[in-house]
Amino acid sequence: MRWLLLKTLVLTCVLSASSFVSADPISRLFCVFDPVGHKGPLFNLMKEAKVLALDWGIELKMTAYTDEGVAESDFRAKQCDAVLLTGTRARNFNKFTGSIEAMGAIPTLDGMKMVLQTLMQPKAYPLMVENGIEVAGIFPAGAIYLLTRDRNIDHVTKMQGQRVATLENDAASLAMVRYVGGSVVHASSATFAGLFNNGTADIAYAPLVAFEPLEMEKGVRDNGGIFNYPIAQMNFQMLIHPDRFPPSFGQKARELAVPRFDMAFDIVATAQNRINKSYWIEPEEENRNSYNMMLKEVRLALMRDGVYDRKALKLFKRIRCKQNPSSSECSDGRE
């Protein structure tokens, strides 16, 4: 399921090249993270995109990476012309778009769709470029949930002392784990699921599209579950060195992403429907407001620390209040 989603995202990016057909193909390098490497399913799906891109005048050369951090480093060093990264990694290049995964900032899929539709408009172009790097597409991957090996951990206060698989490069998650008194188990995008499945970590966080392909049922099936409270919205972002592509490439790629949002959300919904309903742990309704306030305090602290972008958080709040104008947070001017 995860690879089907990524296939959709990658083809979206490559489709934008159709307007730039020339007699001589433009050769560009697209760096691809695949935990399995060049024999992995994601990299093989990229080969299909490579054939299509050649027909449209771009010779898209692809390189597989088993470490997302190395892909990021090579892109930063301009050894790659384009790269597909998670929103967490993209924050290292663009703080505004990297703030989309801010804790609790976009609690609903409808809110996520509104955010993406806003940012894909031409007038949002200044927000898409930072320090010479352009975000050529943002693609939703669904809400992130907490997974636990012990379903008795049904309240945030019970996370104290629990071992949480936490991505080493994710300052926001590190702050959140420490805020609730959890014990950080350092992980990468390639190892967090294994740490959870084998019991090295008691808790992990992931989007639902990762549950089946990463076999995370192994970690929850005996006495665990999924806490039904979305803590963030995962996304993938295509970053480019704009001077290596035709001038309108980035905007055309962003515009072509919009009609594919529903397709991505349908894939997320399908992944959710495939999960055993008995795994869901429902939080007490009266606790939801306290969770919302907790995530807000974490967001504000990270904004003050420079992790999240103030303008981005203000946009997300405006969208939340448009959806729920009676919310008490709408009169709070701190965000």
C-alpha cells in the first residue's frame, strides 16, 4: 500500500515535465530513498516514471538510497537535481512547508486538503522557495498515530517511562516524547518499525499506510493497539534545485498535484479499512481537549525554538477556526 501511494506521488512529479519537450533530452538526477535499495519496490516503480519522462524530453536518471539522510546530504551537495523526502526531512530546507507536520496543527484530512490547495496556488510561490531550493510538490500520506504494544497505555500520562521509537532527525517528536516523560529510543525511517515490532520500543508513531507494508501488526497484535487520536499529518515533498529545471517546472508540478489529492486520500482510507478494527484504542472524549492543549503548547515551544514557522502555524490555525469557529483557541492570539 505504501508503495502504491508513493508511485502515485512520483508519477505526479514526473508528469509536469510534459510541457518541456525538446529535441535533446534534458538529463537530470532524481534521488530516491528505498530501504531495500535499487532492487526495492519503490525504486522499481521509479523506472516506470523514467520511461515516461524520456518521452517528454527529460532523461530522468535515478539513484536509490537506503538512507534518507544520505539522500538529503547528496541533494544538499547538488549531487542530485531533485529528491523526494518526508516532510520531516524537508523541514531542513523549507521551514514553512516543513511545518505541515507540526503536532496537532492539522487534525483533519479536510483541513489538510485546504492547506495543500492553498499552498499549490501561484500566489504561494514565495513560500515554496527558501535558500535557493524549491518545493515542487507536497503530497499527503495521512495522519500519524501512536502505536503501542500494551493497550493499557490508553492515556498520555501513561506514556511516562515508556520507550518510544523516535526519529533522530525529528526535533518535534523528540520534544514531544520528552514532554510526556517518555524514554527516547533513537530510530531512523528504516529501523523504527523493527524496533517496535521486536519489543525494543514500547511505542512508535506512524501513518496508517505504513502499518501493513512494515508489518507493524507484529507489534500490536498480542496486547497492543492504535490510539485513535491523530497527532500530525505526514507528507512527502519533492525538492528541486530550480536552476536545473525549466523555469515553470515547480509551479506546473504543484498544480498537477492538486487533482491527485483525493486519490492519495483514498489510498490512505483503504489502508485504514484494512486494519483490524479491534486494534483501535478510543480515547475518552473528555481527554481530547487536554490533548489538543498539550500539542498546542509543544507547537508554541517549538515555534519559539525556531523549529516551526510562525506564518505557517498562523495559516493552520486560521483553517482550524474556519472548520470550528466556536473553538476557544480562536481567541488565543499566541499562534
